[in-house]
Amino acid sequence: MQTEKYRGYTLWGHAIQLREDILQPERFAGSGTITRDTKVIEVSGVLGTFETDEEAESAGLSWCRAWVDSH
């Protein structure tokens, strides 16, 4: 999980490991969560699947920044 402060919010980028079959390569679902103080403001849901956990977390953070910028 990656986190960053952005315009008064705390942004969280999440990676959830997906593995349907042991013979398939690892994939990660990405999502984002926006909080202010201790309150959850918005949650993205699954944004897509990615080859690495870093890519999934980065997608979550990008979604969070875009949400903050549009509100």
C-alpha cells in the first residue's frame, strides 16, 4: 500500500493479489481510498488488473488525485 498527502487529504493506493491458478503469473487489482483526518471520503472500487503491485498502487493514487482535483 502506498500513501501520500494531497491538498489536505490522505490518499491510499491499494494492491490486492489475484491468483486464480498456481500456474498463472501473479496479477494485482488496484484501487484507491481518500481520507481526511480519520474519515473515509471516497473509495474507488477495482480500477483494473496490473502486473505488479506498484502499478496497481500507482493507479489507485492517480485515481485519488483525479477525484480530489474534480471536487
